[in-house]
Amino acid sequence: MLPKPANENQRTSGRPKLSEEHFRIVEECLKLDCTIEEACIYAGITPTTYYNHRKQDPDFALRMDRARDFPKMVARAAVQKRIRQ
């Protein structure tokens, strides 16, 4: 299930105020194997904002790397389970 998208109607001009909620949405989308661009669109931020935040926050970068690896780990677990059957 996709996370709830960012509310596009909250601000009409200027830069959107970033919150942990934006990045939580990106993280959940990445766990569903979305591209970074797709995840950012869904969260209501630009990919540039995402990449800038990665550069500024190593913990965030690690979290996003783990989220991107999650679908691969789930697939591997499924394959291993099937092999053992």
C-alpha cells in the first residue's frame, strides 16, 4: 500500500516547508521499489531537494540506502524460502 501523498494544496507559492513526513513518504516509496524521482513526486519534493538532504545528513542517506535495498532483500528471502520447500 502506498503512503498518503503530500498535500499539494497546502502552499501556493515559495518553497514547501520540508518535514520528516516528506522523507518518510520517500522512504516508504523506495521500499516499494519506486525510483527516487517517483518517490519525490509522490512526496511533493524535487529530486534536487532529496539529493541535497542526502549530502547534508549521513543518517538520512543511510536510511534511504536501506530503503532502496529492501525490495531486493524481500525478493531474496522469497527465493530462499521457495528453494527450501
